[in-house]
Amino acid sequence: MNFDDTPEEAAYRAEARAWLEQHARPRGEDTHQRGGLSDAYSEEEAHHVKEAKEWQATLADHGWAGITWPEEYGGRGGTSLQQRVFLQEQAKFDAPAGVFAQGIGMAGPTIIAHGTEQQKERFLRPMLRGDEVWCQLFSEPGAGSDLAGLQTRAIRDGDEFVVNGQKVWTSSAHYSDWGILLARTDPDVPKHRGITYFLLDMRSPGIEIRPIKQITGTAHFNEVFLTDVRIPAENVVGEVNGGWACTMTTLTNERTLIAGGGGDTFGELLSFARRFGGTDDPVVRQALASVYMRVEVLKYLGWRSQTALSQGRPPGPESSVAKLGYSALLEQLGDVGVAIAGPYGTLLPDNDDELRSWNQRLLNQWSARIGGGTDQVQRNIIGERVLGLPGDVRVDKGVPFNQLPK
């Protein structure tokens, strides 16, 4: 494992850092993770979206957006390692991010891998520049971890599909221009084989978006109802009934995005502990040590992936366990942070962003621990696809979807 950059990587890192120093504000001690603090329907969130669009346009105008994307679609034509290096440097600055995760991080790579040339020309550049915001319409009330059990239907009507159904846990739906949508187009085949992947104009008639108020007291997610929504057949990505391959591309990128979060989490926790005098408490010190070890393990996993990329090799099992490891870190951070604050951990004072941030981390941890595949699903993936263990017994394998019990 390499802990130091090669000369080429060091030069690239220096170039990225120099550009960021010219165009972004360094993160300070007063900069805390947003962690679900703002309501998605609030003025604060609207301001964040505006700032994120401006920052994304700045990245695109200077050639730092879509580092791994082909140059013909507005990208830099670089490597995954270069993307990782830039994100490491950007994390040191107060650059508004997250708004384009579903688009640039998930929909874009899927369109590049499976889309038509017409779709690439139409969608990739506006997406990369931040002109259009995207959302993900996958999960349903009865299809979360078992995503292939989705029941939203799309029926062909000439050159269009007519869609009816309900989606849930949809971030950004209320201010998105487009969405990636999964719908069942053939119920007469096993569930994984009758799904189609669509690009949906969120301004289409028949779409109703409702906020979901969470345990945090905010409404970050939405539920989306689709009633006789018409989608042009040209907006199908991949093959009709063959959308599961596109779905796996999207989900792989989603898990990578979630696992890449964190920032200087231990430094923030240590500062918080010092504020409340926790560093003199042996129990708190032990908890801090445990968090530090978990952060370091994740850092070493990142270095192993970075070493593989640097040597032109695909990352190994470390990339598969990163999302699960990050989920465990989120759980620990929320518990320890609120425990350090003691009775103050139950408060959400308007004049104390740091305290609010740690309170919200405890409550908001589930969005990342469930999104992109639950911890239990991740363990199954690691066991079956990384360790080669026998797969779970599937009683629905090979059974047409319309014959499955509902």
C-alpha cells in the first residue's frame, strides 16, 4: 500500500489545491456538517441549492467537473484516482455539495454506460454544469431493500409509456428537473427481468410531490405519486425490460458516494468533546479512541483503493466494505456525540449550530445506513460476491412477478 503520492499525483494535487484556494473558502472551525439541519423546503435549503448551482458552474467552466467523464460530454477525461484526489482537496474547503449527487454521481455514469448517443448529448452537459437537478425514483413503500419487488407500472402506448405508481424517500424531488425512474413493464417474467429504466421530466403532468417529515423534525425526503404520467419511449435507458443492469450501475455509484462521506469527522468530535470537558473522562476517552480507530480503518481502506487505482488495478474487497464501514461510523458518531453533550444532547437550540449538528447526526444517521442498501444487504453482498459464500435461499427465483404473493 502506498501512503504517498507519486510525483504525477503530487503535481495534480498541487494543481487542484491551488485552484481551490483561488475559488473557494477554506473550511473553518465554525463550519459544521449540515447533517440534516435544514428543511428541504426551507429558505436555507433554497439558498444552498442556488450556491451549489453556482459552484458547479464554476467547476465546469474551469474544467474540474466530471473529472472522469469523457471530454466530448464536458468532462476532463481523467482517472478515478484524479477524481479521488480532487475530492480529498475539495473537502478542505467550504464548497457547497450534495445537490448533484443523484445526477452527476448516479444518473450521469449510468447514461454514459448504457444510454444512447442522443441521450448523452441531451443530458450530460446540462447535468455536469448544474443547469438541471436530478432525483432518484427507485424505492417504493413495498420495495426498498427488495428493490426488484417494485410495483410501479409502465404500459406502452405507441411512442410513449404511461406510468402509474408511487415512489418514496426521494431527495430533491421538489426542485428537480429530471428523475431516474424504475417501473415494471412486464409482470409476466421474474421480477428482475421485467423492469425498465426511464428518464423522467419532473414537470410532466400527473406528478404529485409531498414532503415526508422525519424524526429530525425536518422534511428532507419526499414521496412522489405518478398518475397516468407519459414518458417518451426515447427516454428509456438500455433495453425495455432490461433495466436491472442499468440499476446496478446506479446503485454501485450510489454506494460509492455514501462511503465517500465523512470529512474530518474525528477532528470535529474531538473539538466537541473538549468543549464539554469530555477529554478528562476515561469513558469518553475510550469512546473517542474507538471512533479514531474506525476512522483510521476507513482511511486505510481508502488508501488501498487509491493504491490500486494508482497502479491501474480495479479496487478489491476494500471498496465493497467501505459503505458498510461508513454506516457503522455514522452510528458510532451519533451515539458518542450526543453522549458527550449529556442533557444538552436533547436540545436543538437555534443559536448553537454545533450542538444542533451533533443532535441531528444521531437522528439522521439512518438516511445513509438505509439508503444505497441497508447494512444487512451490504453484508449479504460482501458475503456472496466478495467472500464467495453460498447465497441466500430465494423462493421467488424464476417465478413470474404476477404470481408472487402480494
